[in-house]
Amino acid sequence: MTATRDPIPVTVVSGSLGAGKTTFVNHLLSETDRRLAVVVNDVGELNVDRELVERQIEMANSESEVYGLESGCICCGLQGEFENELYRLAHDLEFDHLLVESSGISEPAPIARTLSEPGPVGDLYGIDAMVTVVDAPRFLDAFGADSRPGRSGPDGSGVRPLSDLTIEQVEFCDVLVVNKRDRLSEVEMERAERLLRSLQSDAALHWTEFGRIEPEKLLESGSFDLERVHGSAGWKRAIEHHEAHAHGHDRDHGEAGEGDGVHDHEQGVHSHDHDDHLHPPETYGIDSFLYHRTRPFHPGRLLDWLREPPAGVVRWKGLLWVAGRDRYGFDLSGAGEVLRVSINGRWVATLPSFQREAHRERNPTMHWDEEWGDRENTLVFIGTDHDERVITDALDGCLLTDGEMDTDWEAFENEFPRRPAEELVVDREEPEQASGPD
């Protein structure tokens, strides 16, 4: 490869186990005359998907070539091997387009960073599209209004549930290939699309059967925009909608850091009596609302509430202020049966005075209380048929009372993390079933 060659376009294909990624990739190979380099990742020792792709290439008499990375995920454990392979391919092979099929348990964001950050690999490639293949019937079963996503991960051992991963794959993409449409009725298709659009409003959406789609819609489409993809998740849009409605200005997001990282944010005060219910486009059929309070949560009552799933909520995300953990703000993230709480960064109010004032000067509209500084609770809920008032009242009941505000918060029993490396995993309880007569 010469130094003057343009960046090689890359299409990354993500999706849950069994969604139809390999069938989709094989269809692209059979329908395009481009010379593709295909990297297939499999977590197992035997890369079955690679063998299937190789067979398709042979049947199509294609000049494309396939390479496998197995026994791990290219988003984490095999990231180094992935980078080395990409560098080798760019220098040793002439091809028009790189197609990456990630494993069914890979997170797309780290793969995008590998391919887009300046460096030996990022300088050689350019992301053309981040594609997520969705198993439509399974997605609807897991996240539809009448369903409850099952626990796919264990009980707080640090392994993430597959429901979380499915949501992340949908949120971080610019193309949704919604597969197996032949297994859904028209009504079910509409419901699945509404749910997908509530989570990812900007991505191009294509319904498919057996992964069949015109290659021109995906290869060299130039649809990927890292900034737009980062901001297109439904929960981010809900917060931005609220803030634009309340203040008429954009939000300035600080980066969450470890150690002494700072959570630097702007947020106006939410009025309980004001109609802050958010209405995404009616075609989505999904409601979202934002809960905002400037009083800390009681750690015990909040944890009890987090263990009880609110009906109809598909996704919840936000920032927590927990009494007794006043140095750090917490990230809350959930989809399905498991919630995760991790440290976001330090509150600006906890910084030395010169740093604190510098942050306030840079962000003059940020929420600030003379006693508590920038500490606040900001949570967004997205779903179908959920009861905003019930959720809001329940969360208000988890806040410290006036009497508790004047007590020693360190005396509360508290399971929330103390240090950035810690994480609280809340395995949500199944609602108790009413028992009938014996």
C-alpha cells in the first residue's frame, strides 16, 4: 500500500448471537463485485463463521479473502491482535473494502475507536458504516411491552447481561438491519420498529429476510459520523430535548474520568409541577421522561427501588447523587433485568477552589447550589406504557427527607461504590406472583 492511498473504507457488522450476521455477510459477498477483505471474529476456539464465509467466497469465485480471529473478542481481549491484523492487511493485500464481522458478544464502540483514532491503524482506515443486525422476533420478545427481558448474565459477578449488550449494539450504529421480518406480523413489525427508534432515532433502518440487502446500501455509503452516532442514542436525545426545552441552550458534556476525573455538566432545575414529559415523534409510539432533583437519594431506599423493575421501561440511564458518597457522581445504566452503577467522576464542588471556579467560568449556565454545588440527580426513562407518576413518586420517596438532610449521611448502610474501580451490579427481582388458594 502506498503512502498516498486514501483510507480504506470499513463496514463493521455487530449483532447478537444468532441474529444472522454471517448470513448477512455471505449475502453481501455473493452480490458485490468489490474485492473485500473480511475479518471474522468468534469467541470460541473453532471459528465456524469464518469457515462459512470462506465457503461462500469459494462458491462465488470471488477474489475476496477472509481472515479469522478467535478465542476472544476484538473489542477487548483480542484488540491487539485485531490491530496487528488490520495493519498487516493494509500493507500486504490490495482490496477495495474491509468488512468486519464482530462476535455476538462484542461491543461496537471500542471497535470504532480502534478504527477511527489517529495511529498506525486509524490512519489507514476510515469507517464507512457501523451496522447492527437485529433478530427482530427475539428483540420484540425481549423488549416488547408485554415482555420482561430475561437475565442473560450472572448474579453480579461482573459479566454483563446480553440484554445490556443488545441495547448498546442498537444505540451505537448508523445502520440497522432488522432481520427475520418474515417471522413477524405487520403489527409486530410496527411495534419492533417503534422500540428500535426509541433507542436509536438516526440510523438508517432496513427490514430483511435472511439478511438479503443490496450491497450499495451498505458498502461505501459514507453514512458513519462518530459524533452523530455518539449523540443519537434515545436516552441522550431525551436529555437534550429536556434541556433545550427548559433553557434554550446546548448541553456541555464533560468527560467522565477515573481517579480525580470531573463530572462537568449543565442542568436546569426540574419543576415537579411543570410538564416535562417528552414526546418523541408520534410514529415511534414511545414515551420518555426525565426525572431531575437536587436532593440526594437515601442509599438503602434507592437500592430497594432499583431491585423492583418499573413496568414498561425499556431503557433507563442517568446520573445519581447518593448520600454518603458525596465526592462522586454515579452513572446508572440499565436495560432488562440488570442495572449497573459506576462512578462517573468527581463533582465539581469537591475540587480545589481554583479548579472549581475555572469550571464554573467555562460553564456559566451549569446548575449550581451555594451549599451543594453541582450535585444533582438526572435520570431518563424510555419505554412503552410506563406510568411516569408512579415512577416519579417512587423516586421522590427514595430522596432524603428534611430530617435526614440534617443527619450524618455516613451512618447510612451503603452499598454504592467508594472508588472508581468499583461497580454495583443490581440483579433486579422478579415481581412476586399472587398466590392462589391451596
